[in-house]
Amino acid sequence: MRRSYKLMLLFIAVLILSIPALAESSYTVNITADKFLGNYLVNQSGFALYYFSNDGSASGSSTCYDDCATKWPPFYAETLILPDNLRTVDFAAITRTDGSKQTTFKGWPLYLYSKDQAPGDIFGNGREDNLWHVIDPQEQPQLF
């Protein structure tokens, strides 16, 4: 077989194998799993999304500002692209008191954790007196 033909076949094989990965990474919010925590939401880069228990008493508003928002950056996606196992109606956007936008899930404002350095890190879960948690899309608590 000619070398150029082999290279073309190799290129096509790599392209075909990468299509599912490209489609998966196009979601702005997705679900992943941890063997101890179960399913939880992640952003388009695979970083865990968290909720802050103190936001529950604020009826869907964020209570995390200043130093808190530096440590726990608010997550916002202008356009949501979701897999079939997540429902668009469960997501919304709020305007924070500083004028920025933040995405919510079932009324809970979503955050990232600044110390999560790689996709799959969940170092924020249970932090600060157990007030921060990853979001299990099936078991998310109701707002107060």
C-alpha cells in the first residue's frame, strides 16, 4: 500500500474516532460521575459546578460576593447546550447585585471552585462547614 494512502486512512480513522469527543465537549453543562459522590454537573471544560447552601434562603439569588466570589467564581453560560439527560427548563440566568450574570440550576446559582485545577477535581465539595456541594442533578435539594 502506498504511504500517502496509509496516511489518509489513518487521518480518516482519527477523525472518526474524535467525533464523539468533539460532540461531548460542545455541551456547556454536562453530567459526569465520581465513584464516591455519584453523578454531578460539570461545565464545558469538565470542571465541577457547585451550589452554596446559604443561597437557599435567598430564593434563587446569590449570597457569594467579594472574597467569596473570588474563591467561588460564579458560573455563567449565555447559551446552554445540554445533553438529552438534562432539561433546559431546569436552568435559568440571574442578574447578580454587581450586574453580572449567573446561571442557575433548579433555582440554585452555580459556581466553580478556584482550587479545582483540572477536570474531575472536586476539592470544593463539603468545604467551609459543609456549605458547598457538587450538584447531583437527580437529588438537588429544593430551595427554602
